[in-house]
Amino acid sequence: MARVREQLALAVKYGTTSQAELRDAAAAQNKSLPIHRWVPWIAGFSAQFVEDAIEGYLPKSNRSRQLVLDPFAGVGTTMVEALKAGCNTIGYEINPFAALAARAKMESIDLSVQRLSSQLDEFRLALEVFEAEVDGRWAQGGEEAVAEVLAALSTARPSGFRSRIRFFSPPIEAKFLYALGHVASLPEMEQTLFRVALGATMISYSNYTYEPSLSSRPGAGKPLIENASVALPVCRKLGEMVDDIRWAQEKFGEAWRRRQRNVISASYFNATVPSGSVSLLVTSPPYMNNYHYVRNTRPQLHWLGLINGSDGLRDCEQESFGKFWQTVRQAPPIDVEFSFPELAEKIRYLRGLSIDRGAYGGPGWANYVTTYFNDSSRFLRLVRRQLKPGARAIIVVGNSIIQGVEFQVDHLLAQMAEQSGLAVEDIRIVRTKRVGNSIIDSSVRNGHNHHEKRKTQLYDAAVILRA
């Protein structure tokens, strides 16, 4: 029987010193909230958590002059809540699809609901007519009958995309490519909104699924989807988006339009935010568990034309915070670039595990962990420079288990923050059930050389820092 290790106790030096309440950070709550619900996103945190952070740690006076920054903006949860609170906001996001979604949310207040509704009606009608033709061909002659339609649309198919099995069945691929072509004729801001709707729904009618990371439907024990409507889920999503835009315009209107709201599709390490300008930072960097951060959206990146071939994906992985583990595992040993003897010793121990497995054992994972914390150090130095005196940074991170070794990232980040000149005001456990045993029990987490099977509970913590 597996023995469960509970390691949720906080270090004594980081006690609770503030009165602000922070609700559960689980992002699943965003699925039912206006604007937040546009794109399902497993990373990040809940809108209620950000709302509490703003109310608890940002002065209520002169909100129109306050700047809220999210260096890892994802699909814009922090940015939307900052605008709702009357603040200006800037977000950096390395993932082009997430950046597209965040930009659509920021620009939505400027769109005409009446024109959007008309465009949606035209889109729905065009797709329904085309789908009826494709469905008829498929029913009568199968793939051979649809081949002519696919050939006419083939120039829109992403040349650099590869998958173990066919991503879309032939009739669905034809419908999706036709929808993309229709969307391409729209004005830029409306085109962004429609492309987000296509990206948000495409996995649901593909032969892939999130279980929890991107994998084939057969690999998850599900049947292939031979044919399905693209029009129905996409138009349903667009209908929600139009309703939400109407709600935002009625509730926030001109006040939202006057706010600064910039989404920058680039690495935060290239940020040009002026020193001492940020009133509050609320963010969640890619976790040290989440080494598939960019690849989880690989279909959206390719099929929506957001990257060019495999080189574009590789560039995102190289520039991403912490890197994708496969980009560093085979490199020569990477050293910790800052003084932290306790962390360096733990990484040395990790490097000595499962040496026979080479890049897939301790040596490869030690490179990944080292890179992650080197990037964390760079991140904290930037944060220290950009915060106003007395301003807070609220950073949500999770502990990680690599080859059976637990890294309490919240505690380590707090100690690194102190080295960077930031004060640690608090550490809060904001979620104590993060993933299932399929992740905790995997060989990646527990390694192969441990005779005693041990489980460590994964949790999310908010590290609250003050400049």
C-alpha cells in the first residue's frame, strides 16, 4: 500500500501577516464566467482569485492610474479582472494562441455587437450550406467523395503539422478549412474573435483530447470521430462571446475603453515596462510540472497559422519560461547561476539518480530543474525593478516532484525573492488538490530506482512579495 507524504506545512519564517482573503485558485471556475469562459485553459488561476488579490492588495483610490501587470498572461484572466476593477493592464504571453485569446478579450469592448451578430449569421449560414454538401458526399462515397473538396482547400492546411494519427477526419477537416477561409475575409479585430472561437472548439471535434495533456482519442480509450459539425460548436461559442461583449459594454463601457490594455506576444524577459511603474503584479509562471506548456496548444498554433512549421514551435519552447524539458535535457550540465547552496545541493542529488537512463534520468532532469530556477531568478530581478515602492507581486506556483524528489517551489521562490531585494509578506496555500495519481505515480515523477513507492501531495501556493 502506498504511503502518502503530506508536505503542506509552511516554513515558520513565512507566516501569515496580511488580512486579505484569497479564494480557491482553481481555474475551472472560469468556465462559467463572462469573457473568461471563451477559451478552456488548464493553466493559471480563477477570476475570483485575481479579484480578491486586486481588492486586498491594491489601493482603491485612483484605480485609473494604477497599472496591473501579468508577465505570464495566459488567456488574460488577470487582465480582464484588472479592467473590471478600473485599472490599466499589461500582459506578456509567449504562447501565440493564448496571446490571441487575451487580445480578443482586450479588444472586444471596441467591437460593434450589431455588426458581430450579422457576421455570425452570415458565417453560420455559409457553414451550414457547405457542411450539408460535405455530409452528402461523405454519406454517399466516403473519403474518396470528399477528396475533391479537400484538394480545393489544401493550400490552407498547415504544412508543418504532424500527428500520430490524422488530426481531423476528412469531412471535418474540409469543414474546418472552409471555416478558416471564411474568417480570413473579416476585418482584423472580428477575425481575431472568430479565430479564437475556432481554436477553443477544435479539439472537441478532432481525433485528439486533453487527458489531461494533449493525446489521441484512442490513447485515452475514446473512439475516433468520423464526422461531426464544425458550425454548431463554433457558432455556439461565438454566440456566447457576443453575449459577453454586450454584457461588458453595458456594465463597463467607456471606462473600459479608456484604460490601457496591452497584450504583448513575447517573452517577459524582453519586457520594456518602465521601472517603478507597476502597482500590482498577479501571475502564475509555467509550473515546473508543466513541461508541455507550449505543446498542449500545438494544433491551435499550426492550424490557425500562428507559427511557421516546427521552427516556430521550437522558438516558443526555447524562449518559454523554464524551457521545454526536451530542449535542455541533452545539453552539458547546466549550473545554477546564483548563490543558493541548498538548492544547488538538491540538484546535484537529482543529477546522480538513474544515471543509466542518461538524458531521461537524473542528468537530464537536473538540467531542466536548473534552467527553471535560473529563469525564476531572472524573473524576480525584473519584478523587483518594475514594482513601485511598497507594491506587491502575487505569484502562484506549485510544488513539483521530479524523479521522486520534491521541490517546494513556493519556499524556494520566496528565498530567491529575498536575495533579489523583495520582502516575503506571505505564502498561502490556495489549492491542495491539483492533479490525479496518474501524474503523481508516473516514472517521470518517482523515477525507477526507488524501492519504496511514495506519494507527495501536489498543491498550489500564492507567494506574496513586497517591493
